[in-house]
Amino acid sequence: MVSRPRLRSLISALCLHLTAALVIGYFGVHAYIGDRGLKARMDLDQQIAKLSAELAVATAERRKLENRVSLLKSDRLDPDILDERARALLNYVGRRDVVVFSSAP
């Protein structure tokens, strides 16, 4: 009869340790792969880097377009830009322009 309380206490201690290990493992796994875990943070860092590169490209394109728009303002109108835009919008060519037709490859 003496061995039963020892066995029971050993099993209860083992169950307690196993339960604690499972709970720690559960939270450990979710700390790594959860919605706000380490893996999600790495994915967000990669997404931030990709979007920063896209932002740099979009900013450069915007600066280029703002420069072209500033050339079309009435206080400092550039005749070459005005001529280029008029021809593009109206599909006209100048009298001295050379038009070269090429066949599609």
C-alpha cells in the first residue's frame, strides 16, 4: 500500500509537468507562427521593403510628371512641350517631319 501513494504522486507530478510543457509549447509555437509572431514580423519587414521600393519608383515618376506639368504652366510655357503634347493629342505631324513606316516583327 505504500507504493500506491508514491505511484500516484509520481503520475500526478508527471501529468503536471507534461501539462506545463504543453502549455509552454503552445504559446511558444504561437509566438513564432502566430498572427503577431516572429514569422509575421519577418513577413511584414519584407513587405515594408518591397513597398518602400515601389514608393521610391512612384515618387520618381511623380517628380518627372510634376516637372512636365510645370513646363506647361502659362507663366513659363515651353514651346517644345506644347508642340509635343498638341501633336500627340491631335495625331498631327509637322510639315518637315519624316515619317518612317515599318512592318510589324
